[in-house]
Amino acid sequence: MKIIVKDIEYDDVEYIGCAGLPSYPVCFKAKHFEGWARFVPFSENLEKYIDEQVGVEVACEKVTDFSVGEFLNEKIENLPEKYCYAVCGRVTEIAHHSQPVGNKTIYITSHDAEFSLSWLDIGDCDIKKGDIVTFNIHGLSLWDEMI
């Protein structure tokens, strides 16, 4: 997904992910939505990101209220809590992994954002490729594709 970084809160560093990489709150604008997320930059020169287009991977801390819908109304809308969004999109792929048994990754696209959710994120929903789904994401993070 492509974003324009509008503002960075330089003094609010938080280390996230398996590697404990530094992230910063950013106000961003994407083609179909805008808001706040934690941004994990490739470069230590944070000023270079302001008002620049950046390719990012999308991740989140938690998924809630996952359900299968009937009508596709692609959306990503801000929720009241910072870094939280309501999403409606389409399941584009279900990857079955060999270990641990039953582990799956569900890929969901809404506009130009692709979300990768684990089977644990969706609960006991029975889904298949092409299904329309809705869910809330909490703790949105955007990772510079250069990482």
C-alpha cells in the first residue's frame, strides 16, 4: 500500500515486532483512508518521510468482531481509538501451513490494503476464498517496504 506521511511524533518511539524495531506514531494519508498508525521506518532519517510517498506493509496488534458479510462495501474507517479501524474486504487467499497443524493465514484485501490474519484472529468463522468479511483492527502498524 502507498501512503503519504503527513506528520511524525518523533519523541514517542516504541519497539515492536519480533525484532523489536523502532516505530513512531504517524499521521498518514492513503488513497482510500487516512489516520494514525505506528510507522516502522527503514531509514533513521525520519524527516525524509514527511510529505513523501512510501510503500508499506500493513500489520496490526489485534483483530476483533470478525464476521462474514453478504455485500462488499470495501472500506477502512477510523474507530474512536487511535490506531484502530473498521475494515470490510474480500478474502483473496487462504494459505495452509504445515506446522503447527491447522495453522492458516488469511489474506484480505480492502481497496489497496492487504491484511494478513491468522486463523486465531478470525475465531470459529467458516470462510473461503472470495468471501466478504468485516472486522476491526487495533494497533495498526505500517512497515516501510524497504525493511
